[in-house]
Amino acid sequence: MEPTFIAAAVAGMIAYGVMSLVMTATPIAMLDCGHEFGAAAFVIQWHSLGMFAPSFVTGHLISRLGLTRIMLTGTVLLLLCSLINLSGLATLNFWAANVVLGVGWNFLSLLLGFGVVRLGHATKAATRAPSRALPRRRALCTNWKKPR
């Protein structure tokens, strides 16, 4: 495997792992800490905004600043999310951590998408097919037996 592909894949795994862990635990933790359901919904709404709103400018940022800087920024944002979560149990802490988490996820997941698009340039022809995330439809149906 090529280093470009490995970096994009690791960045994607970290982004999805941290995002799914923190985002799914946030409403449960907020309710357990005595926050209202509306506050938990507010935090998740802003988290969703943080995940997708930067997409309008992330491509421009990648072309202007480069993949490495955006990847490092996304990683720093995920670390900052963890520090904010550890610093308190107020609604503001949950809100700030989840917005930062969403933006960090955006930077790293778009990097993964960009890495997959550039996969043809980053891998050799012999390793290109095994490294793709989704096999071809024909490969899925090769050993499929119809039920009787």
C-alpha cells in the first residue's frame, strides 16, 4: 500500500471512530447529567451543522492550504473536542465539543473521500482493486445462490 492511501484510511478511521463514540454518547450523558431533552437535541443539531456546513468551503481550503494541513487541523479539532468534553458537564461544554467534533470530522472525512478519489494516482495497478472500499456488484453476486 502507498503512504497516501494509508494516511487517508487512518484519518478516516479515526474520524469515524471518534465521531461515532462521542456523538452517540452525548445525548445519553447529557440526560444522565440532568440536562433537558431539548438541550441534548440542540447540541446534536449544532453537531450536525458542524459536520456538513463546512463542506461548502473545505474543498477550497484543501486546494489553498493542502491536504496535510487540513488533516492535521481535523486531528487537532478531534483532540480539542476531547479536552472540551473533559473540562466540564455544562451544556456549553457539550455544545462546543460537538461542534468542534463535527468540523474535525468534516475535515478528516472529506480528506478520506479526496484520498479515495485520488486512489488511482496513489496506488499501483496491482494493489488498486483490493484497496477499494466497495467491490464491484458482479463480485458481490459471484457466489450468490438463489433460494429455492
